[in-house]
Amino acid sequence: MIPTRARLACALLFGAAAVALMAGAPNGDQELRVCADPFDLPFSNDQEQGFENKIAHVVAQDLNARVVNYWWPSRRGVLRNSILGGFCDVMIQAPVGLDPVATTKPYYRSTYYFVFRADRGLRLRSLDDTILKHLKIGVNIIGYDYTNTPPAHALGSRGIVGLVGFGNFLNPDPKADHPDDIIRAVAKDSIDVAIVWGPLAGYWVKRSPTALAMVALPDSDPVSGMPFAFSMAMAVRHRDKELRARLDSVIDRRRSEITAILQEYSVPLLDLGAPATPGAPHGTPSGSVAPTRDTVRDSLLVSDSIYQGWKWFHVYCFRCHGEDAQHPVIATAPDLRWVLSKSGMAYPRDSFEYTVLNGRPDKGMPSWKVLLDTAAVKELYQYVKARSDGWLKPGRPHRESDLKKSQ
């Protein structure tokens, strides 16, 4: 899920300060409107105790501006309800290449880590270690198909599915999920090992009263094609090119200060020279991460169910929503990739399936329940979601079962 952090909504709150920030020399009266989560340490909180908060003040000082936080929790629709809606102008961290926004040059890179008790004597080095099939493994999850974290996908590709899921987001309710729950579970021996995004792991492991060990995962997984390492940057709206350029300059000028803040928060850092992988780590709302396959064939390699969903779509849906679920043909038909995207409508799976079965008569969409049963609609959802997440490219997909038969 790892992170895209931001909150948005509507253009009604665009103020003169935002205009001034993007056009003209900085002055002490300017505001740096930052998208921030009020309950998400070590990243940010409403007491400004997170490393994003600290970095925001470094940036503002360089621009001779003051920080104005727009608080919105990192949940589904977070981009739509913060930066894309105009409530704030800068996300202090976002994965490089996150499509809905424009990202700056990266200022740190990290990966996922195994976390386990130091006294357990585990010698974990790889997701292929056979001992993992006998351990209770904790992972951060969101709960919807295709929105689990990269390690959860990678373990599933190996047939390891009996995982213990933990929420990703801090909540002021003491009875709700907290990001350190997964580390506490390891310390208390209620799970044997956790696989956690680096900044979360480093911060909470250091604060654990029980001695815990951390072992880095590789940059990517050859089995599932999932990336584990991500380069993180700042983000603005695509149209805010001048602001993006100024932030790039700040990152260059203040890199040592920014790195010092990250080290203070025990963020495990990788070499920034590695190629960036678009996506979102640690199960944030943009945490559905694309498999990193390089060839045209691999970028179209899908399960049988997604392949069947592609067939349903190109029988019943493409006339309105466009071939390959892009470029809708009629004005009332939305781009379904945007509809399912976390940065778009973040439409839940059950709502999508209900709409397909029952139609939208007010929009001219017929009910498909006579021609498509619930199983077919689920396959249709899987195809559109794969297109929305970006890893399935346009064109006729290739079935994994066909590939296995040819080998």
C-alpha cells in the first residue's frame, strides 16, 4: 500500500495565497499549503511530530513561506479530497511517477523489511525461504482485491495465503487500528514475522521495548513482478509546473537537512541512483502497485478470470466506455479507470458490481443482469481494476494458463 499521502476536494477554497505561491518571488506572507494526515506517525500528525511535518517546514523556510496544513486522513479518495480538489498544493511525499500528480525529483528511497524478534533465531533472507510456509506472517492490507501491499501479492504468488492482516492508518480511537500494531504483534509473539514498509519498520522497531531484527527485501520480486523498493518525492498538481521546479531546487539546496530528518526518524535509506518504480508503498490508498514486467507480452499476462473479464468488456461495455476501458465513446459514460482509481472516485467493488447488474437508467446505462451473472460481473471488475491500476496495458491479454500449456 506504501505512500501516497494527501487529502483533497474542491476548488472553492483556492485563495490568493496559493496563486502567489505559484507565481512570483516568495515573501514572508506566503503560505505553503501542505496536504497532511492528522494521525499517521512517523509520517505526520496534527501535532506536527512526523518527518513530513519537519520536511515541510524546511521547504517553507527555504521559500520564505509559512506552512498551512490541510488535514485529511490517508484513506480511499485521499487525492481527490485534498490536492486534486485544491484544498492544498503540496504533498510532502509521494511515489515517483504517481500518475494523478506531478512528482519532483526523489529525495529518498526505501524498501520493505522482514521484522522479527531477535531472540527467535530466524534466518530469513528471501520470500522463497521455505520456513515462511510454517510461520504466522503479518502484512499491512487495505482489504479490497488488488489493493493489498506488494509483499501480500508476492506471498500469494507463492501460495502463502494464510496471512494476518493489519490496518495501515493511525486512528485517534485507542481501540482502532494503529500503524505500530503490526510491530507490537511481533514483539508480543502473536505473529512470527511482519513484512513492513521501511519508514514504518525503522521508526517503530527503534521504539519497541523488545529487541527486533530487520532484514531488507530486494528491490523487486521476480515471481510476482511486484516492486518492493520505491523512490519518494514531493508532489503537486500537473499544472503547477513552476511550483514543482521550485521544489526541485529546494530538494537540491536542502538535501542534507532532509536526509538528516529521515535519519532522525530511523528511515532505512537505499541508493537513490536506482530506477524509480511508480506506485505506492505500504498499503496507502494509492497502494495498488503494478507488476514490474518489462516486455509487451508480460505487461499483458493475466489470470484466466481477468482474461474472461476482458472478453465480457469487449462484448458489452466498449461501445460506451471505449476499447480497452479508455477514451469513453459517449459523454455520459465515465472513464472506468478513473472511477475505480484511488485518486478518482475510488468506487468500491460491491458498488461497481451492483451498478453493472442494475444499470443507471438516469445515465442511459441498461441493466446487464439478464446477460451477465454475478460471476461474470466479478471477472469484469477484475479486468477494469487491472486497467485502472495501470499494470495491465491496452490490447488483447495473454492467459497464464495458455503460457503454462506452451511450456
